[in-house]
Amino acid sequence: MSKIKNSNKTAIKIFICFILTASTVATILLGINFFGFAVISSNTNDAQEKTPKSILKSVSQSITFTGETFELNDKTIIPSDNWCILIDENGNIIWSENKPSDIPERYSINDIAGMTRWFLNDYPVYIRTEDYGLFILGIPKNAVGKYDMEYSMKWFDTLPKRILIILLINIILASLLACIFGASLYRRLKEVTGGINDLRKERNVKLNEKGLFKELSKSINETSSAIERKNAALAVRDNARSNWIAGISHDIRTPLAIVIGNSETLESSDELSEANRKRAVIITAQSIKIKKLIEDLNLISSLEYDMQPNKKKIVWMCPLIRRITSNIINSGILDNINDYEIELNLADEKAAVSADEALLERAIFNLINNSIVHNKNGCRIEISEYINNSTVNIIISDNGSGVPNAVIENITEIPKSAHGLGLPMAYKIINVHGGKMTAVNNNGFTVKIKLPLEK
Amino acid sequence: MNELKNKKILIVDDEKELLKLTKEILQSEGFFNIYTAENCEEALNIILNQRIALALLDIMLPDGDGFSLFREIRKFSAVPVIFLTARGEADDKIHGLGLGADDYIVKPFLTKELVLRITALLRRTYLRNQESAGFYVGHRYVDFETASVKFGDKEKTFTPKEFILLKKLYENKNKIVTNDALCMAAWGDGYYGYENTLMVHIRRLREKTEETPSEPKHIITVKGIGYKLVTENE
């Protein structure tokens, strides 16, 4: 459940990043376009060879006053479809060139003011003032459009604010568009991130190999099947190994039964000398050691490879602890039972964990047994249990002589020999059940176990 | 007790040495009617023709496995069966007992253990009535027939639950019986929720079996774990 949420989180993160980038890019582009357009459009005006203004300038420069009339020396200055007139201060035309017939001869102040709207009888006109008169250049009708534009200073004052608002609206709009266009991207992204998460959990992944992430999905699928193949090969090998170990332990059991049976018979044989009967006792004792080793062989090998317990069920801790303790007392492994005091403080009967009961029993037995074997002259053993924050806590402590520090330091490693196996075995068992185990020498020896509570 | 020793016991194992050894062990304990078989066929023949009182079955046999041999036997005989096997995995144990076997011993075993288990099973099967007539707690006699305790000329009867608890303690006498095992026997449930009920029943049991119920000498509390029945007079 949490994994699915995680993969969603990754996809959402990438998606948000994508939207932010897209809207930023869109806004920057907008700015560049706006200013760039202004610059380029003004440049194209200047690049034109003959603008009405430059024609007027050339005309005013090349026109000469002969005392009575004005003469334009180079008539080619004015293009053939243009016309030009010069009006004196009284409104009379004092010079003209190409003047169409529908252009009047006289101009009142009103006419002049009218021309400030840049049209004269629908001819677009341009004006240049000289001290001797007013030049008017006309170009063909409908050659250009002219529009009156006015801007108040207030408009310029609020411009930055409005630009900001426009930019903001742009960002929002761009984000929205990115969202709409990115929805399918998000879906695919979610699939891919989910696939990668599954991959990490070594679950089988089969993504749709199409669209934007085709190649990526293909690689993920291939990686998944590669992992699957490897795991299958590993499982086959592990299986072969544990079968082999099971076979070996099976094959040793029967001969060992014969050895033990015979040595036990010899132990009580009247025909043997006392010394030889003692030898038989030794054979039996050593054979029993081998028997115990064989019994642990499978368990040790599976723990060494951190194999997950596959027979998990709900285990109630309090009955388990009571049973283990009573079994220890009943079995008579306490040589002098009066030297030992075992106290149980089980606070929460509701404590349940999901576990392989036999393994858990073994772990707790090992820990109690550890206190017993390390304190041959007796000790007080206290076993406490309580629930805290969805965790089952079990504390096994004694007031004995503690254990060597090296044992505590190497608690995480299954030893190469069977000696000192108890604590590391318990540690591994708690570990494969998703729990934690800590051990300290503290006026005796204390082991704390934390296991996830099963509700 | 001696009538157990002449019971016919069948040992089935494909390992000749072990067969011989087990036979010798049982003979040295006084059992003299021992039959042996090395495979399923021989075993079935013996069970068909002899009144076998108890069978020890190996699981791996040359012409089949002990589990299917057991099923064959069960078709015509209710003879008590102990599996004696080199397969130590918990699964096999559960499988064997699940089929209805009476016990399961994993090789290698100690002589003492084997003899104890065989004797216990024989006693459970054939001496039930004699064995369970009753027992003494101190000077008081618990009578299983009447589910009551007798002392002097007085007699007090147990309630069914008290009687179940007392029997459970008696079956494991001198050993601790956990609170959980007691509750399972009496109420078919775990200890959780029965803490007070169990305490009340034990108190009533003591009122009937103890001379001084406040200082119990026979039904002993093992704090935090359970109870123990201590009987002096066996």
C-alpha cells in the first residue's frame, strides 16, 4: 500500500516539475517575442530605402527658390505614383509635383488641422514644415492604413503592474495547458515509477511497451525478467542445498540411533569394567551432541541465508512465553532448580505477532537457556513483556555474571562452529521476523526484543 | 503392570541393525513378544495374523512409505501406532500426527525415551480403567469414578470444570501446567479473558482438596506461569 503511494509521489513530483518548467518556458518565450517583435518591426521601417519622411527630407533639401517659383532639381526624388505640394503661410499652393486634380488649391487652417489625421481626400499624407512653407507628400489611396493612438501617462504608470498580471495569467494558463497535455504523460510516468518501485521489491513487472516511455518500459521489463530468472536460479540452488542438508541429516539419524542405542546398552552392561562403561557414557554423550547438531543443521543453514519464515501465523506471545518457561522448568535442565528463580511479568495478554511459532519458541528458549548455562551457580531470570507503539517488547534479563563482550559484539554473525550458537540464532530469528534484538551486560545480562504487533 | 510386558509389539524398519537394537532394548525392559518387519508387506502380514498391541513404524521403507502403510493398517485395525523416523522436519511430524498416529519419535532417540513412550502409550490404551480409578492428595482420595474427593467420612463432589482442571493437573503431576493449557482443557480457549475464572476455579478446587486452602500444599501456584499438582501418595 505504502509502495503504491510512494510511486505516486515520485510521479507527482516529476509532473509538477514538468508543469513549472513548461509554464516558465512559455512565459519567457512570451517576453522574448514581445520585445523581439518591437525591435524587429522598428528595424524594418528604417531599412526601407525610401520612406515618405526621407522623400520629404530630400525634397526640402533639393528644392530651390528662384525668386518667384520653387524648382525641384531632381524630379526622380518623388516616386511617380506619389505627389507633393508646398503650401505657404496663407494656405496657397506655391509649388506642386504630380498633384492629382482632386487635391484643392487652397487650404484653410481647418484643412491643415484635418491633415493631422494624415489623410487628404483619402490620400495618406505626410507633412514636413520648413520656414518658407509646409510640404505635403501624398501617396496612393489605400497604400497605408493609419490609426490614431493615444496613451495617457497614467497608462504608462500602471504598465509594470499590468505586465505582471499578464505574465501571471500567462503562467497560470501555461500551467493549465501543460496539465491538460501532460495528463497522459503523468499516467505513463506513474506506471513507470510504479514499475521501478516494484522492481526494487523484486516483484514481477510487465509494463506497456508503447508511447513516450517505450524504450524505458522495455528496459524495466527486461530487468524484471532478468531478476526473476536470477531469483529462480537462486531458489533452485537454495532448494538443492537445503534438500541436500535434509538428506544428509536424514542419513545420519539412523546410524546415530544405532550408535546411541548400543552405547546405552554398554553403559549398563555388567560384563564391562567400570572404566569401559564410562567410555560408553562418553560415546552416548558425544552422540547426543551430534544429534543436537543435526537437529539444528537445517535451521542454521536457512538462517545463515536470511531465509524468510514461510510458516507464519498469528502467535500469542504470553502463552508462548509461559509454555517455554514451564517446559524449561519441567524438563529438568535446571540442575539445581532452587538456585534459579524465574519471574514472569507479562503485562499485555493481547500481544500477538505474525511468526513461525517454532522459530520464535527456539529464539526465546535460547535466550532463557543462555542465562541458565552462563550462570551455573544459579541466578534470577526476569522475563517482561509489554506493548508500546504497535511493538511487542520482550525483555529477558538475569542478575548473573553476564556474557563475554566478544559474544555481544559478534551477535549478528552465525558462528562457523556450533559453539555459541544460541544468541546469534535468536538474533537472526528475531531479525527475519522484522524485529530487533539488543543485548547488553548490565548487572547481569539483558536482552531486549522488539517485534511488530499484529492487530 | 506386568500385563503390559506380554503385549505384542511390532517394529518396522528397513535398517536391520536398528531393528535388532530396538528389539534388544525392549527385551531388556521385559517386553518379550517382539515382532520385526523390514517392509510394508511383512508388516501388514504380521498385523493381519497376530494380535499386535502396538506398532513402531519407520517412514522410509523399501516398498512404500510409513504414512501409506499406516492408512492400510487403519482400514482393518485400530492398533496404537508410533512413528519412528529419521525425518525430523516439523511438517512430517504434523503430517504423521494428523493422520491419527498416537506418537512420533525422531531418530536418534534415547533408550529411556523410547521405552517411556511405548510404556505410556500401552498404559493409556490398555490400562486406562485401572489407572484412572483415583489418586491421593495428601490424606484425601480423589475418586475419578464419582468425580469426588473423600476424606474421613466426608465426600465433596467436583463441578465438571473443576474436575477437568484437576484431571489435567493430575495427568501432568509434579510438572507445571500453564494457565493456557488449563483454560484450553476446561473452556477450549486461551487464558486471555479467563484470568479470574481460572483463579476462582482453582480456589474452589483447593477448598475441596487442601487441608488449609490458604496455604496450599498440593495445588501449587507457579506465579505468572500456571499451576502444579504435587502428590505424595502414588
